[in-house]
Amino acid sequence: MSSKYPKGKSDPVYSQERPASPPASGPDGGASSDQTTSKDDPVYSQSGNRSDVSDPVYGQQQPGPSTSDGPRRENASGGPDARTDPVYSQNAESSDTKASGTADPVYGQPQPRLSPSGGPQPKQAQGSPSRSEDPVYSQTAASRLSQLTSQIAPTPSESAAATLASSPNTKKSRKAKSSSSDPASTLPADYSDILSHASTMHTTSWTPDLESRGYQRQLAAGKLWARDRIKQILDPSTWTEIGSLTGSATWRRDPTNPQLESVESFVPTNNPQGFGQVTCPISGVKHRIYLTADDFSIRGGHADGGNTLKTVYGEKLALKLKTPVVKLCDGSSGGGSVTTIAQLGYSYLPDNKILWPAALQMNEGIPNIGAIVGPAIGLGFARVVATHFSVMAGDIGSAFNAGPKVVEGATFEEDLTFQQLGGPEVHCRNGTIDNVARDEADVFRQIRTVLGFLPDCGALQAPPCIPPSDDVQREDIALRSIIPRRKGRGYNPWAIIESVVDRGSWFEVGALWGRTAIVGLARMGGKPVGVMTLNCEVNSGALDHGGSQKMMKHLKFCDVFNLPIVQFVDCRKSKPSLSPSNDDFADAFFAAGYAIGTAAERAATMKWGVELAKAYYSTTTPIFSVVTRRSYGVAGGVMTDSRDPIFRVAWPSANWGSLPLDGGIEVGHRHELKLIREKEGEAGWKRRYKELEDEYVRLMNPVRAINAFNVEEIIDPKDTRKIACKWVVDMYGVVMQERLRDRSTRKIVPVFS
């Protein structure tokens, strides 16, 4: 097949002599006369070790001159627009040419169809050749052949690469430019700067400021630092703080980075709170608790912004998780101060969102315990009172509604000390605070001990039981003679309690107030119980208003915590002094079984006696009654007949009735004795009185009552422990299961507050 261009003729495209060459193989593998070999073609010269070709024309980028149609346009990649390119602007061939022509390796356009002889088809007789026959010499291309070298642009791929490399607005260049100017690019990728802030604040919180006036004042008063208290009351390594970074921080900006800062100083909140574990020193029972501890060294324990929010959050969280709460109060526990007004810039209407979660906890049977380990003022005082059990450190504790300075301005009582205004001699004797402790260490011991008897939530659980540490069959012969035969003599009621319960388990509550009654906690066969009795050594055992209040509180306490109660009944009273003017009045109060006299009336003894009766009948925890001596009047009836079924036994020393003989004979036989005195004188009166007394003593033999099943059983006092322990086992069996089921369905709803 001959060449397209005659031998020796000039190539109109490349303006070079093209010598004739032998036929070469075309792209389709056949002979092609319109192509030259790469070594002969000055356009497609070969590179020695490359398989691609190098085009001396396309290997450089030429500026594109303007055309008659206007400026030369470029496409997005930087190359010439096909619409203005003299080579690419042409439509290579018609649709039938595409189907039959061969590809041009230079222009990528189909070639004209060849004649059967191998040469080009004859041209049209007239006019110029058609575009389908000669795509190179199209009208537009022919007019610009002289300018082709300057108009040909680099290949699109090379042009795009060059443009991207040189353009300042590419994504890569923009990212590099942004990274160099963005301060965030220099911040640590692992957020170690933020973590260092938290670490600094943690360290500051647990490191006392030895130069702080508040810290020095705390030590001078003989008080522990708040976080030292946390370490002492909790088991080691069990503390998890809530809101550990709550406080006020001063920040220092980094001069090299406007987005970077560091902690210059930090003042933590003055009420650290969190979860920890305590262990009962007697039973070894462990409890997870929510602990709050006032830090009096910071603002005297007054509100510091985050205090109230954190306290309310903690109380609600403990209520939701059924976790016991312990409060160590030293200050106002977030209460107000006049300096708060200066900080806010206005005076605010007080609110109180702290106490209502505590009330819900107490009725739910979630242990709530408060301790006063410094001057507790206002809200701090109220938080301790609103608990199941409270204790005050005797050496440093005090509590009051307002401090001595405020009292001085309002009442003119001057120069009062904290102890005089509200120390343990005041509040541990009037019943506001249950117990007094020797010091802070004793406070922590009492808290852990009380928790050892209680479940985490009485609405869901029975009290925690442990293996017996004392023989449940143990007998005590001394109990047979502990009650004197002579009626007027007293005995030691604590000796009876400690003999019956597990040795070393007795814990008294409220020893200094309501002293006509004795209440506390103990274990019998390893199982927790509440214990109550009257104190024959005070007021001859007659209940006063304080004793009634203490027993009432203990009944409710045992009820919300599902503690069975063992009570020793000796309800008696002093002989009234009768006169014609007060006979009937004295009889009424004598029958009531409570203390009498003007002091008793001023103290509302009857009111609190009735409240005690209501507590007996409104609570449902089982009660086991041991009648040791006397049980008379309303008080005796309430104590021994408030459950169904009744569980009670009597000692041989017991005697009971609507009235005791002392005074009762005079009232019941008043007319008869009066006539004898008139007829026979005083000697006759005494003789008859003695006869009546002997008769009643014989009739009041407790065995006679047992014959009538008025009392279930009379027992040997030495067997009291094993009988009571057996009853306790029964109460922790099906009775406890039924009780918990009734509480879950709210058939039983104990109320403490």
C-alpha cells in the first residue's frame, strides 16, 4: 500500500520532508501505507528505553493566540477548548465514515476509506474535498496550519498536573496553609492538656493548703480536715467522688496559643461527696454508702455555688440506687451567708430542695445517718435532724439555728459559746440528736455499727444476718433472781438485755434523753433485732413525754427496716398522793400508766403517750414481749396487746392489772376503808388494808392468768435467750418473706417521717 503523501513532498502538518518508507504494520496488524515507523517519523521519535512516544510538538505548552472569533478559550484542566482547537474542532467523519475508516495515530481521527487498490478514493470532481475524506485539511484547520505549533497545547494530563502543582488554591495547598495558621493544629492530639487540667484540680483538692486561714482554724479547733474524715470513715481505696472538679478555678492563657490555657489556682467545693464502703466493727457487715462531708475550712461550710446542686443530685441518686446516706456536717452544709448577697448582687427568696429527698429515703427504709462534727448551723443542723440516726462529737460538736452573734442581737444573750448554745448537753438530752460520741473517731465507729444492723433498703430487703457468734442455747441462772421480791426495789435493766442478746452486740440509742425508756439494736443468733424496755431506775419506770417520744421513734425505725422487736415490759408508776380535791383527777392519770404531776402536765405527757399508742398500732413489725415485772394501765395494754397474733411470755416475777395494788386498793375500797377508820380508828384501817393486800397478791399469781390463757406462757428466766432466739428465727422465715412481699405491693407502707 503506497503512502498517503507522495515521495519527497512536504507534509502540510509538520512542514517536513517525508521520505518514502516501506509499508509498516498498522494498529490493526495489517499493512498500512499511511503510517511510518517511529524511527523514520520525525514526529514520533522513540526514546531509547521507553515504550511510549515523545511528540516534539505536544511536549511543550505554547501560548494560545487570539482568533478571529475572540480570545482562545481553555477548558477546566488548562488545555484548549475543543471548540477553538483547529485540530479537535472538526467532526472527524460522518457516521458511515466512523464505521469503515481506520484510526489516525496522530490525530485520533478516522482516515478516509481506501480504494480497492489501496490508495485513496478519487476526489470529487468539483470543489474541495469533503471533511469526511480529509479531516486534517478541514476548512478551519487549513486556515490555521501556519499557526499550529503555537496553538497546540500540552496533553490534558500533563497540563492538569502542572496546573494543580502551581495553583495556590488547590485543596492540598489550602490545607497546608490552614494548618499553619490554625491554633488547634498545635493542640495535643490525645487531649492531654484537658486531662492535665483535671489532674491538677484533683491534686489540689486532696492537698490541704497549709497556709490557709481556714485550714489552720480547723486544726486549732481540734477538728479533722474534711478529706481526712473521708479516709477515716471509709474502707481504704473505696472512695469514688461525685463532682470532684466542682469548684472555682483561675485560668492562665498560653501566650503562644490563644486556644491553650492552664490552671493557675483552684478552690474545690466545700462539700466533697461520693460513694465508698464502710464495715461494721462488730459484725463485719459491709455497706456501700453515699457520703457527704462539709469542709469548714472553705467559707465556713456556707454555700459556694455548686454545693446545693451537688447535694440535691447526690440525695436523688442515693434514693434511686437504694444506697445508704451518711452526712458529716460541719458548718451550714450549703446554707446561706450574707456574703452570698454581695456575690449575687441581690437578695434571694430562700428555697429548700435538699430535705424532701431525705424524707423519701427515710420512709423507703434507706438508711440516712447524720453526724455533727463541728458547729452545725441552720440547714446543716436540719440535715442531721432529718435522719434515722444522729450522733454528735462531744468534744467539738454543737448545733443551733443561729450562731451566738445572731442570738445576741435578737435576744440579748451575750457571750454564749457554741457548747453553751447548742452543745451535746443541750441537744443530746432533749432528743434532737440521738447519741453523743467521745470524739470524731467514736462518731465514725457508731455510724459503721448502726449500719451493720440495717439493710440497704427496707422496702426490698431483710436486715443483714451473720453466723451466730454466741450460743443460742445459752442459759443465765442469774436472771432468776434479778427481779427483787420486794416491790419497791429496783434492778439493772441493761443486765437483762445484755444477758439475752448476743454478747457484744448491744448498741444503745438515745442514752441521754427520754431516760424513762431504753431502746437500741442487737443481734440474736446473728439476726438483727430492735430492743425496748422501760427504765425502772428513772421515775420508778413511769413513762414521761421523753420516754414516749424515744419509744415511738424506735418503733418506726424498726418498722421501716423490718427489724423484729424484743421488748421487756415493766410498766409501773409512782403512788399518787390523794386528796379530796384531786381524787378523780388522779385516778384518771393513774389508769393511764404515765407520769403525773404538774411537770408531767406541762410536758404534754398524755399527748405523747397517745402518740406512742398510735405508733404501736400503726406499725406492723413483729414484737416479742417478755413481761418481767409490772404491766398496768393504758401503757401496759398498748405495749403487750398491739399485734395479731400476739407473741408474749411472762416471768414468775410478773404481775399486771388495770391498776397496781399500791394506790389501787385505796381507790377500789375507799368507802369501806373510810367506814373502818371512823369505827376502829387507824389501827383498824391498817389491818383491813393488809387483809385486802394479801388477798389481791394471792389472786395476782401469774399462773392464774395463764390458766385462763390470758398470757401464752410463763417461762424460767434463765431460758429467755433460747426462747427469744427461736422466735427471731421464725420471724426471719416465712414472716419476713410475707412482709417483704406486702411492702413490694404496698399493702404495708411504713412511715418514719
